[in-house]
Amino acid sequence: MSSLPFHTGVESPYARALIAGGLAGTTVDLSLYPIDTLKTRLQSSSGFYASGGFRGIYAGVGSALIGSAPGAALFFVTYESCKSLLKSGREADAQLANVGGEGSLGAWSEPIEHMIAASVGEVAACAVRVPTEVVKQRAQAVQHPSSMAALRYILAQRSAIGIGGVWREMYRGWSVTVMREVPFTVIQFPLWEGMKQWRRGNTGKDSISAVESGIFGSVAGAVAAGVTTPLDVLKTRMMLARERQSMVPLLAQILKESGPRAFFAGMGPRVLWISAGGAIFLGSYQWAYNSLEGAR
């Protein structure tokens, strides 16, 4: 890949993370949107064909387009900030140990840092992602003709349920989304960072190329996607329900009506989508980050 046409690099790592994250989020969501639509319809309680089948696979793309860049940018700024803060603490601890103190943090703590940073980043990103997902998935499941129609339907309930009710409706599935995203990132990002560190050790280079980052992101994403599919099914059912439902009663209802196999519905498309998405997302992020940094 050629570098972005910048004559000088962007000095702030947080600015690089902001720009690169926004670019990566938009790129991956738009390129793999049809697979995401098929996954949503497979997980819908109405059934695949009743939810639209193979028709209109770009339904709801407007909300994804609006939410992709800010959600991904917010994640990476938070992730890089937390990672830098935790790394500083570890390095200070190492200096304490070198001068005869009792430093307790070692190299073993680095994956823990990545887990914490990724978890905090996902919680922050969900502030943007959840409303986007609610609107997008209702359009994908053909409950409304477009994402704008889905948004208008929710906002129109203000007279009946008040502003607080509209807010809760927009953030329906927040808890289960966070429960899905945090385990996902706890698996994906330490794997991705670990493979990058392994590659640096083998090549002796400080930088990682976009292609290498994409390959590692694909592997890490596929593993994380498979493990967290049941949480994704539960999140989709909560967002598509006509009325608000609590997580535990919904879980019991799915088990009673469809059995345990329902929690693995759409696993194939999800793993395919996120594996490809990991390659595009983390590959394009690394490319943009390297270009903004001035790396070649």
C-alpha cells in the first residue's frame, strides 16, 4: 500500500489513533456490510426469509456510515491512551526494581494491559455503537424500510414514553452489547498485539506493515468471533424485540423455544465477517497510522 500524501507526520499518537481509527471503521463497515446483514437476519427470531432473506442487503447502511468513524475513532483513542498510561506505570515499576526497590510488574503484565485498555475502549465506543446498531439492525431485519425510518419511529414515541424512554430505546441492548464486546476485545487485542510483538522479535524491526497487521487481525478476530457468538445472538434478539426485554428472561425464552443451537445461529457468517473485517480493520488502521507517523 502507498502512504497517505502527508509531507510531515502527525506527531500526536492520539491524533493518529483518532484519524486512523475513523478511517478503519468506515472502511470495514462499508466493505463487509452485506455479510453483517445476512448474519442479523439469521439471528432474528422472525426467521431468515421473513426478515428479508437475500433481498436489500444494504438496508440500514446509512446508520452504519454515520456511526462507523466516530465509534472506531473513540475506541482507538481510548485504547491507545489507556495502553500508554498502563505502560508508563509498568516502566516506572521496572525502574524501581532496578534501583533496589520491589517492583512487581514484569513482561507478563503487558497482555493484561492490552485487555484492560481494549475493554475500556469498547465501553467508550459503545456510547456511539449501540444507538447505531439499534437503528441499523431494525432496518436490516426489514422492520422498517430504511435506517432513517427506524430512527423516526423511535423518536416518534417521545409523546408516549418521554425523552427518557426514547433514550432507553436507543440504548436497548447496551448491557449485553458491552458483555459481548468486552470478552471479544479481551481475546482479540492481546492476540493481535502478541502476534505483532512476535513478528517484531523475528524481524528485528520496530514497525509492523499493514499486511502483517491485517493477517494477525484476521486470525485474532476469527477466534474471538467464534467464542462470543452466543452473546451476539442474545444482543441481536434484544435489539430486534418489539418490546423491551430483560436479558435473563430472554435467555430463558430462547432456550425454551429454540434450544441451545439457537445461540450459534449465524456463527459461520459472523466468523467470516469478523475474520475478513479484522484483516481490513486492523490492516487499514496500521496503514493509516504508519502513514500519519511518517513510517515507510
